[in-house]
Amino acid sequence: MIPNESTGTDKLLGAIEGREAKAVIESTGNMWLRLYLGLEEAGVDVVLANPKKTKAIAEAKLKNDKVDARTLADLLRAKLIAHCYVPPESVRELRGLVRHRISPTRDMTRVKNRLHAILDKYELEFTGTDMFGKAGMMWLWSITSKLTELDQFIFDAELRHIETLKGLIKEVETRIAKEGSPRVRWALVQAARSAVQWDDHYRTKYQRIMERRGDGKAIVAIAREIAVVMYLMINRREVYRFSTDAFKTKKRKKLEGESKKWAKMMEVPAGGITA
């Protein structure tokens, strides 16, 4: 038995040193990661097995529903392992940042819900567009005197909590943006510039943000929304919901025209090309 720790990995690598080896590890929570990375770093070809699919294969091929180390080895030898995708280190780090962002974002939602409950209790309503934006926060701080002493204490604490969470979320989002591909960022910004000219949905949102935060912040916000929309369209297999039939027809004709133009440019004369 080899323990799932650095000493265990060293022991395993010592046992296979000088031999041609391929390893298979079953994906169980995050317990597989340390061993996987240790073997990968040492140059061992490692496969991460999908437990559910591998068990089904074992039952069908080996007539055995017990997937132990020997069964995994037999399936690997027969090339019957159902693989799990293991992203490269750069992607794993980005995923870690995104997971880290989830916690303060959920906390923010809970805090906002508690503040809404207190406002409902006193029938206080914000008439602006963003109660937790700059103007909204100023309003929230200004109404604390209308609350009882106990609710005032809770309200103040929750407002301070929001300010702290905003700072944490901003730090993580800045780090995520810096870690992302500069080429993708550039492409999204170019798409955003075009979108605010031709798309009513994005134009309206851009103008609203631009009035408060300026052109740069507004374009980045539109670029981010475009990235989210593309992701959801691909995953949900949906068409762009804000598009009109007239716009789609116009876009299709433009693409067809460009396609014909490029096809004509790529045509080779019947006699060939002469230098």
C-alpha cells in the first residue's frame, strides 16, 4: 500500500524507475491531484479515469463490478479507460481563481438579501437604478437614522460587509483578467466596439455605464457580457436572443458576400499561375 502523499509518490517512482510505465488514477474528489501531478512531473504518462463510466465498462467487458487497482490496470492495458479531461496548469489556476470568487459573491448575495429584508420592514425603497452602486450606497448610509438602535447596528455592519466584499471581488476579478489571454481580450473589446454601434441591447447598456464610469469601463463591461453570452449560447445551444430577424438577414447577406469575394480571390486561373 502506497500512501497518497509526497513520500508515497516518491516510493512509487522509485519502484518504477528505469521502466516504461503508464499509470491510471481514478478521479475521486481532489484526492487524485497530488499523485497525478507528481507522476506527470516525473514524466510518467498518466490517465485520469472517470469512475462512473469506467465501472460500466468493467461490468460490460470484464463481468466484474468491482473496480480495484488490478481492474483499472487491465482496462488501461486494453485501452478501455473512460478518460477525464485534465486541463493544463494555467487553466487549473484560472479555475481556482474562479472558484475562489464564488464564495465572496455568494456572501454578497446573502448580505444584500438581509439588507432588503430590513428595508422592507421599514417600507424604505430606493428609486435609483443600482441600490448597491455609488449613489445607492450613499442613500443606504443616509437612512440608518430611520432605524431602531438594534437594526441600525445590524444595518451598519452589513453595509461595511458589502464594502469589504466589493474589494475582495474586485481583487479576484482583476487577477482573473490579468491571467486571461490578451488576444481574447483584444478580440472581445473589438466585438464590443461593434456591438454598441449595431445592437440596441448593448448600446443601451454601454450608454448607461459610460455616463457613470466612462468609455473604457463601459466597453470592458460590454466585452465581458459578450463573453458570457457566447458561453451560454454554446452550452445551452441557443441563438442570440436579442437579435432581430432583420439584423440576422442583413448579417447573413454580408457574410455571404464576403464569402463569395474571398472565393473569387482564391480562384486559380485555368492556365495556372506564372511567375
